Amino acid sequence: MAIASDPAAMAPPARTLVLMRHAEAFPGPYGDPSPSSDLGRPLTPAGRRQAHQRGTQLREIGFVPELAVISPAMRSGETYAALGPFSTTVAPQVRQEARLYECGSESILEILQETPENINNIIVIGHNPDLYQLVMDLAGHAIDDPDKTILIRGFPVASLACFTVHGPWHALARKQAVLTRALCN
């Protein structure tokens, strides 16, 4: 006698992906457009408050990252720190990723596709225009939803987009995630 299996029990878990732009940072030194100058820009006091507010909002929806992938820019690391703790029991893996700085949206997608399959919840903190392009690529037609049209207006500092991802990370592709929340104010 064969035992019937429950398809829902065999389905991979839904995953949560949060793409966040760093919070407000001080401008670089006047007349110094070098990458090292830009990478060293810290958050402003308002930026710290923005990031803390986003952390509170993420905790309110029950998001607990297992992996945080962060640009090497100081403002990205400070944004992550200012989010505050997500769990009192398990700290997420934190990985600084050089490919998040002026890399293109395709590089960010590749980073996500390289994620080990035992990771279900990821937060990525990076920069525009690359991050915003990936948000729009993943969201696809979801921006037509009245709750998501806010994305059409841009992705200012401390903005975030939450996606549900069904299936393995290596198969993540444009329009293959479900936009569940966009906070862009």
C-alpha cells in the first residue's frame, strides 16, 4: 500500500527577501569624488532615526533575517546596525559584499542566486540606482497594485521593499518574486 504524501508538506518554504536602500548619510567632502571618500560617508542623526524606524517596522511584521548582505559603504553598515536586533536568540549571518557597491542590478541578483538553500530570510542593504532597478525588475506588474504604486515615485534613502520568494534562490529571476510591502517615505 502506497502512502499518499501531502504536496504542501513537500513544497519548499516561502522565503522573504528585503531590499533596503541605506538611510540618509552625510555628503562626501567637497571636491572629493573618490570612491574611498564616498565609501566612508556616515549616517546623519536623521538617518539613524530612519533606520531604527525601519527596523521597528520589520519587527512588527515578524521579519527575522537569517542573512544580512551589506554593501562595504559605511552608511550601509551603520544602517544595518541602527535597525536594531531582530531576535534575542539567533543573530543573523552578516556578510559584507563588495558587489553591492556600484555593481548593477544583475550583480545583486547573482549574489541572491548564490545564497545557500538553507537560508530563508534575507535583507540586502545597498545603493541606488542598482537596488531600485532590481526592486522594479522583481516587482514586475505588481506596481500596478494601488498599495505598491509608491514604487513608481522612486526609492529614496531608507526605502525598503519586501518580497515573498517561492522556490530556490538559484532560480530567482526578474518578475519571479511577489512584492508584499513597499515603504518609501
